[in-house]
Amino acid sequence: MMNLHNIGRNNTYMVLAYDQGFEHGPSDFNAKNVDPYYVFDIALHGKYTAIACQAGIAEKHWHDEYKDIPLLLKLNAKTSLQSGDPVSRQHTSVRRAQELGASAVGYTIYLGSDHQQTMFQEFGQIVEKAHEMGLTAVCWMYPRGSNIDEETSTENVAYGARVAHELGADIVKVKDNGDKGGMHWAVQNAAQTDLVVAGGHKTATSTFLRNVERARDFGAKGLAVGRNIWQSDKPLKLSAAVRKILFDDASAAEMIDIMS
Ligand code: FBP
């Protein structure tokens, strides 16, 4: 396999996710963070290793100095308006990602959904194309749907990590269930696929920083987070604290002191 683009630093990822406008709608936003440039500024000055967004946002906003932030382009999406077992179909090609200058492509799979086969097939083909073109393939793996009792049980998170690895993902993004041993099992199931964790809805800064520290300690290769950062009223200070935990082995306790 050819060398793939790197969307991390020192084998660690600190990705800023900004696809929530599609996935959740405007309810996640305020007057500041509704503006993609506000979030791109956080990604740039907060030294994120990549920005994850949809094609329209990339096409219109990822230019000039923002191109210094590697682009992770999402190729599928769904809104919060659909019902039934979740399915998210590909709407943008790997070719378009490459033409835009992306380093990586991303795709969400809802493990256990009645439509999982459709998503396996689309992601499998995306991996094949992405690797031909030297792009990194990232899988957002969320167990969800009528066959899933608990989306973040260790069993389901680890199962998702394994499926992402077997489909050929270079990086799998999962939700952290807070159980260090269980999440380490998920990392082991991901094998050579790097596992990163999502941030979830905005929590207290101290809780978030402790979650970052725990993720580092159970073997996650970093984060792909959104709301906890761009909904914060001190996004750059918080980003610096996250960076120190991930890259400099700082403790959450130290960083919580600095933040307060
Ligand atoms: P957050 O850190 O804001 O939770 O973002 C992570 C993410 O994976 C986004 O990329 C995505 O839009 C969102 O979560 C989807 O979450 P869900 O499907 O659970 O609502």
C-alpha cells in the first residue's frame, strides 16, 4: 500500500469535528460558532491536526491559511429528521475529496442498523478508492438502531472497532463509555487501526479534560471532538490544555487548575 496522508502529529490525532450542523441542525450553534470561519480559526490557532467537515463547508471556507490544517472530508451524512433504523448514504466522492485537497475521507457506519450492509459496502469501496489515491480512511463507528440495546456498551464499542479494522479503516472514531478497561479492549480489537474518541455534548471543562486524560491512558490515539471545544467560551485555552494532555503527557488535574 502506498503512503497515506497523515492527519496526526507524532502518531496522535487532535481533530476538530464540525459536521454537527448537518447531523444535529442549528440547535448546536450560537451566533459565533454558526460561522465556519470562527471554527476554522480555532482549528488553526488551536493547532488541531485536522478539521473534519462536509464538502460544502470545505469548498467555501477552507482556503488561504486554513489550508495549513489538514482536511478530513466526510463523504456521508444524515439529518436528525429521519426516523427508523439509521442509514447514512454517501453523497460525495473520494475523487471530489482529492480534488478539494483533502488528506483523509470520513464515513459514518451505524453498526447493528438494519441498513448496516449498505454502509459496509459503501465504506469498503471508499477505503479501496481512498487507498488508491493515498488518502487516509476514517470510520465514525456508532452502534445504533433497533438491534442495539446500549450504544456504548463495551461489547458494542469493541465490536465496532473490530468491524472498522476488518473493513480496512486507518482510523476508527468511537464513543468513550467511561470504562477504562472496556475501552482498552476496544483499542485491542481495533488492532492496527488507530482508535480515537468523540467528545459528545458539551460537559464541564473538568469532566472533559479528565475524559481526554483517560482516553490517552487507555490507549486511544487521540480525539475527534467538536462541541466541547467550539461551544466553550475559552476554546483556544481549552485546546492548549487538550494538546498538553495528548502530546506532552500533562495531567488533567494540572490543566484543570490552569483553566480555572
Ligand atoms: P462531538 O465531539 O461534538 O460529539 O462531535 C463528534 C461527532 O462524531 C461529530 O463528528 C458528529 O456530527 C456527531 O458527533 C454525531 O453524533 P451523534 O450521531 O451521536 O449525534
